Amino acid sequence: MFVYLLSHSYPVGVDKNFEEDRIIGVYSNRKSAKIILLEYLHKKGFESHIDGFCIEKWEVDDELQWEKGFRIY
């Protein structure tokens, strides 16, 4: 089974080298995620960063590829 994660991010900071990320929701199909994305295009805080939306397809009951750990910069 797959779900669709709708998120929004945009660069912040003096040098724009950090990202502000928001998870908006998780949906059972891409069409539902797209409908919500279209609603958020005109909301305060999102309308000035319309290129920041992302819909990702995720498999349920699957690991998120962290087998090797992660690095802190």
C-alpha cells in the first residue's frame, strides 16, 4: 500500500542555507494530495513560496533508508 505525503519547504536564513519544512498531510492517493495543494497555494505563508510544494509517494510498512545512520553537519 502506498500513501502520498504533501509537504512544503523553502530556504531561510541570511545565506538561505537552511530550510523551513512543513508536513501538510498524508493522503491515500495523489489526486487528494493535489486538491489540498491547490487550496494551500493561496494561504498566507505558502503563497510567497509556491515552488516549495512536494508530493511524495511512500510505501506503508517500509523503512526510510536509515540503515547506515545519518551524519550531523
